[in-house]
Amino acid sequence: MRVIAALLLLFCTAMPAAAQGKVEPLVAKAGSQKRSFGKSYYLLNVPAAFARQKCGLVIGLHGSGGRPENYSGHYAPALSKGHIVMMPASNDPQGYDGADVKQIVEMVEEVVKTFGVDRDRILASGHSAGGFTSFYLAAARPDLFTAVGSVSAGTMVQGLDACKAIPFYIVSGKKDFNNKQATQCVEQMKKAGFEVTFEDPADWDHSPPATAWEHIFTWFDGLIAPADLAALQQSRAQIEKKQWGKAGAALRKLAASKTATAHAKRRAEAVGEGIALEGQKALDDAKASDEAGETKKAADALAKAKTAFDGSEIGERIAAMLAELKKKLGDK
């Protein structure tokens, strides 16, 4: 098995996919397909439900020497639960490196965009070398992946700080030759403040039964209760319509809920941060216009922003700045 390169390689290795010539766009349709991508490919299984509701996305990474086809049975339960299942192949069957990680991220982004994937339910999972790589995917793009499920693998915590808000489910049976490393990994993660669940059955070895994956999928589905998931999805739909204030108010309510899971609250806070950034941009643009002597233009822009952001925390700051500009203009 090739050793996975240092995290720095994730950010400095050139992505090979762009050099492979023109690729036909991915078509949004239910069913199974094999799609070429860069020097490799991925298998994609899409439930019919994607056409009427947002689906989660489960990424399944094969182990060293394996191929996606070897794991289709293990990931079938995720498909039956209504998730889109994507199984990438590494460029070299013997393992993964930084170039693979970058390529997999682009694969995932393609599927997310094409199928309108629920951005609050994207699981990076894998077995053995694929399990190790799921950690690196989360570290490379904590804004993209929302949970990690690793089977028969565990890495060191150093370099994973960026994904501390992401929950992990790690499986490594006591007969697994990676069990000691996985156990140390879990101990370090817990000390560092990660949310991690560890399962280490006495009779499971490096190739555990499909039950290991089923446990991960059940855990993944339980991270956000249906009502909280509906609230998140509604908020994202409102954001797409630029109804920032309505979305922000709903997210604040979810974040303050006494019944929502910690993960659901973190997701609400993360989406809320995006609203705050948009609102800050409106404030910065207005300030720039005002400083350029275009106070009326700044006030008109903020008046529109106030309507859009009313109900969110940043909306209060927009209203305050608008009041200052109106006072400056002599408006009541």
C-alpha cells in the first residue's frame, strides 16, 4: 500500500483531470453509471428520489488493491436509505496520494452541483487506505464534507484541526492490524475536542462484515433529526432566493433549540456564517460608496439590503448603518 503523502501535498499537487481533454457534462438522472474522470473513474448510484427531494451523498473509497466494484454491496444500504452513492477509483489501484485527493474533491463537486445534493449531508467514508483518505478529504475541504466514516483505518490528529467541527465514526475491530493505530487516533481526537464514535468489536478483523458500513450509515442518518434537516433545507432554499433575513431567523431558532443535536446546531451556525459574509459585503460596499462621495447610492443599496436581511443578526447592523446614512443625507 502506498503511503498517503503529507497534508501539504493536498494543496500543491497539480490536479490531472483538467488535462484529459473535453469531458461530456454529467447528466442528472436516476440509476447506476460508470463515469470517466481524469486518469480514473467513479461509480455513481442515484435513487429516483433525487428528482423530488434533496438527497445526501455518501462517498465510498476502496482499500489498497481494490476497486469501487468490490464495495458495491457494502454501500447498497446507503442507496436504499435515499442517499446518492459515489465510489471513486484511485489513479493507482494500490493506494492514494495528494493528486487522488484533489481529483476526488472535483468528482464530488461535480456530483453535488449536478444533483443538487443536500450540502448538510455529505459523508466521506472508506476502507483501509480509503479510510485513511477520508480523513485527508475532510482536512482538505472541511467546508464540503460534513461527516467521516472510516473502516479499518485511523490517522494521526496533527493537521486535522480544520475539520474539528466534523463528526467521525471510526470502526476497527480488535483483530484488525490497524486497530492499535485507530485506537490511538480516537484517543488523540477526543483529547483534541473532536466528536468521534469508535466501534471495535472483538471478532472483527481488517475486512469486517458489511454490518460495519451499515452502522456508519445509521449513525450518519442520526446526526440531524428530520425536522432539523427540513429547517436547514428550507433555510438554504431561502438563501438561494436571497431571502437572507428569513433564512437567518430560522437558523438562529435552530441553533438555540434545546432538542436539536450538536451537529445540527453546528450546521446551522455554518450556514449562518455564510449569511453574515453576504451581509458584511453589503456593508463594505456601502461604506466604499459613502467614502467615495456617493452617499445616496450607498443608502439606496442598504435600503434594499435591509429588506433582504431583516431578521438576521447582520440585518441589525445594516439597519443601523442605513440610519446613519439617512441622517447624513438629512432624511427622516
